[in-house]
Amino acid sequence: MNFQLVLFSGLGFLFFIGFCLFFLSKANNANLSERSKKLLMLVTVCLLTVSCILIFDTYTKDHIARNTVVKSE
């Protein structure tokens, strides 16, 4: 496994979370309706969830591919 890729992906994900939290704090202080604020929070949480699933799926596929033993006949 490419550990530099894992490191940079992790740091990128942390920056993405920081950006999302910054965006939500600005949206929360804006003059928006409560429904709009809740919708923005829901969309942000969905984006974070999808990105977590994609990252986990990518690294799981890589781990399985590297550690699968192929039986030779």
C-alpha cells in the first residue's frame, strides 16, 4: 500500500471536514430559514458520509487485492 497516498488522502479528508464545518458555521450565522439551514446540514453530512464510504471502499479493495492468496492447481 502506498503510505504517502494514505497520508495525503487522510490530510485532504481532514481539510475537507474543516471546510464543511466552516461552511456550516457561516450558513448557521446567515439569515436563512431554519428549513434551509437543516437542509444544508443534511447535504453536508451526506457528502461527508459518501466520501467516507468511497475512501473505505478504495482502501478495502486495495487491501483485499494485496492479501488474497490465489490457489495454484
